[in-house]
Amino acid sequence: MKTVHLMYAGKVSEITGKLKEDIKIDDECTVYDLLKKLTMRYTPGFKKEVFDPEKAETMPDVIILINGSIVRDFNKKLNDGDFVSILQAVSGG
């Protein structure tokens, strides 16, 4: 088992009720697996606002970072101690 450190911002933190948390994951866990796990944990808001597991894509305004780098490949395996940020972009004028 590995541990990843999650940070949420914007609407994502409202959905989870948290700004951050640590989660245990399997050794072969990918970004997709983590997002699917979070979707099940924080249903229905996470699926509606953040990630659709059936389409395997985030909503257009959501950004995923691993250790500060934007991730577009959801098949990327996570490492023990990774910092995963799930952010929802805010626009305004």
C-alpha cells in the first residue's frame, strides 16, 4: 500500500468538505483509479463537477497536478508520497 497526499481547491473542496487528506492506494494505482475512488467516495458531487469515470475525463475546468506538474495521462501510476492537487479553475471578469 502507498499513501498519496491530496489537496483540493475551489468547488472540489466544497464537494469533499476538506482542503486536504491522505489516502491509501494500491501499489499499481493510477491517476484514473484514484479519481474513480474519489468519485465513489464523494458521490454525486464529484462525478457531476470533477470527474466522469465512464468517459475517463475531468470536467473542462478541472486541473490535476502531481507534485506540481499538470497531468493529462490518467494511466500514470502514482508513487508513494505523491502530492496530488485537484483544482477547479475560476473565471470571472
